[in-house]
Amino acid sequence: MSWTNVEIKARCANIAALRKILEEYDADYKGEDHQIDTYFEVPKGRLKLREGTIENALIHYNRGNQAAPKVSSITYYKPNESAALKATLEAALGIKVVVDKKRQIFFIDTVKFHLDRVEGLGTFVEIEAIDEDGSIGQTKLQEQCHAYMNILNIKKDDLLAVSYSDMLLDLIG
């Protein structure tokens, strides 16, 4: 399965305040997921295996680094057995970095919100405006992302250009 989304990632000092705003907007709460994202060495884009209590997937994506809403091209596969897949990918490609996080997941229509506590990094919010079938379009996705940034009071200075994996790689040098 492939799709396009527009997303932001930002530092968040007060996850409880954002959760309250999402609840006021009747966001559909999917639960808290403890996710281990294992990133593999690949020549193009990023490849990660997500192992969670709610979400499990092999995800390949291409996305530029910028501290603004950014477009991602995503290919998504739901494996039946992630342990065997992980061992195979590790043997073939090597592990680049592992991200350990607790993620609260919310939806409003096709927009997904993550309130994250990332081991070693802190607390963050992500907004993903998702177009799974090409019916929404990039312009509308950008508009949705900006609208929810305003609703959640996310300031430009809080936006991050890089992924959690990049941040962890910078820490471990």
C-alpha cells in the first residue's frame, strides 16, 4: 500500500494540554502504543520496522528535512511475523538506529495525531494529514496540517526538520 501525507513534528512541553484540545475536537483516541522503530541501512529514503502494541508495519518513506509541513511518499506493509522479518532485514541491511517511544494516537477524519514520549529525547507532537487514495491532494493536505498547527498552538520555533532517528544518531555521534 502506498500513499502521500503532509506532516510536521514539533517539540511539545505539555502533552496533557494538547490531549485536552484534541478531546475538545472529538478526536478519535486509538490508545497508547509502545513502539520500537528499528531503522535499517538503506541507499535511498528510510526503512523502518515498527513493532508496537497497536501498530506493526514495515515502512519505507522519502521525505525531505525541513522545519515546516513536509510531503512524504510512503510504502506500508503489515507483516504477519515481525521478529523473523526483523532478523532478515538486520542480516541483510544492518541496523542504523532504534527509536523507543510511547505514542498516544488520535484521528480527526484523515488527520492523525501523535503525542510522543521518546526515550532519550523528550516529548513531541506529530500531525500527519493522510491521502491514501489520491482523492485529497497535496494542497488540501498542507491546509489541514497548517489548520491543526494553529488549533494546537504549535509555533514555528517548535517545529523540527529531522526525524527521531536523526536526533538519536546525532546524540550517539
